[in-house]
Amino acid sequence: MTHPAIRAGHAAVVTGGAAGIGLAIAARLVGAGMPVAVIDLGAERLAAAEAALKAAGAAQVLTLEADVSDPGAMAAAAGTVEAAFGAPAMLFANAGIQPGSSIFGPEEEWDRVLKVNLRGIVNAVRAFGPGMIARGGPGAIVCTGSKQGITTPPGDPAYNVAKAGVKAFAEALAHELRNTEGCEISAHLFIPGFVFTGLTANGRTEKPAGAWTPEQVTDFLFESLDRGDFYILCPDNDVSRALDEKRMAWAIGDIIENRPPLSRWHPDWAEKFERFLRGA
């Protein structure tokens, strides 16, 4: 791991770090000798994560139960982390939920998804970012987005809207950081593919053949950080980068060519999309 922020003794924060991709990220960081603060909900989940990280050799682990959707809770968490480890060098704003949604579904459904998946990212960055900048030296802020925030497929609009917002926020953050004098903190948009976690299991107990494990996607994340990539677009066992690129190119083409929105799923355009994929 060659990103300059990844050094023994540099602290890191992972929101949504008690399981899945977040826990795999935390394990990678403690393996590099970094003190790690894991922020999530559920005392039992946090205790299990702490035990797993210590079993993996972690010397310094701090677990905090805090709701990322609450700006006050995140500000308090930042104070606790800085008191324990100093300002972190790395922040992985990763917490997210996906309970499902529909356009005219319950208001609470929309509120919770937007508060966690979008405001949770914003709150984490706003809570930890100023201290990271003031600390000086190299650092990184990684915001977990989704391909659903780019191609916005039908079926879960609240999740898509939130993750589209994360993309816009991460891009604005990168611009802000690179135009802050003396700032050595890089920003990154992490875009996982199909990863088998509690969020995506949907009752399954065995990993589908098309999915990656949290460890595989974490490997890809850190390789991309080493290269300095901003858009960390992850493949999986079903979808190659080339296929992702074509899907995303078609999605932006809806605007450029004045097609109907989500034309990939429109009966008058579905066949044309398939020809586009084949290069016909």
C-alpha cells in the first residue's frame, strides 16, 4: 500500500465499519499498523467488530456507536476520535442502508435513506474534514457511492437519489480540497460492484457466483488509492469495467441525444441499447 496517508501510527475512521465492506477496510488499515475508529450502530455488532480486528492484530481500535445521519453525533464522534488518536489521516465515509423504496412509498422510507446515505456522508466529512486539513500532511477522504447513483436503474429511487448526491458531493469535495492552500488530502469516490454483504444478501447464506467478497472489493479500493484514482469503479464476477463504461455512456447519452429518461429500460429503446452494447 503506497498511498502516503497509509502509514503506521496514522489514524483512520471508518463509518459503517462494523460489518461488510467497512469491516474489511478497517481490517486492511489495522494490518498497516494504523489506529482505527469504527463508527456504526448496534453495540453487539461493534463489539464483534472490535474482537475481530483485535484478533487480526489491531493494536489500537476505538468503536463508537453513533448515527451518521445526526450532525451533532458525528461532531461528538470527531471529538472523541481526536482525543484518542489525534486528527485522522484517512476517513472512509461508508455507512449506508438499502431497505428498498418506491416513488410514492412512505415518507419515512425516503427520509431515512436520504439522511443515512447522503447526509451521513456529508456529516462525516464536515465533522472530520476540518481537523484533517488542520493536521497537515497527506490524507484521504473516501466516499462510498454506487453505480446506481450513476445509471439510476428503476426499482429503488430513494437509494439512487442519495447515491447520485454522493457522487456530486465527492466531486465538489475533490475540487474544494485541491484548491485549499497547503492541503494534501485527496478525495475519492468509491463505486463498488456487486458485493456479497448483509446489505445485499436478501436472505441468501452463500455468495452468488457473480458477487465479489468484501475483501476483494477492498483489495481493488486500495490498489486504486495507490494509483491516485478519484473514480474507483469496481468490477465484479458478472460485470466488467468495459460493460460498466458502456452502460454509463448510454445513460449520459439520454441527455446528449434527447432520448427518454432511463431509455435503457424503455420498450422503444431496449433493442437499440443491446445493439449499442454489441457495438452494432
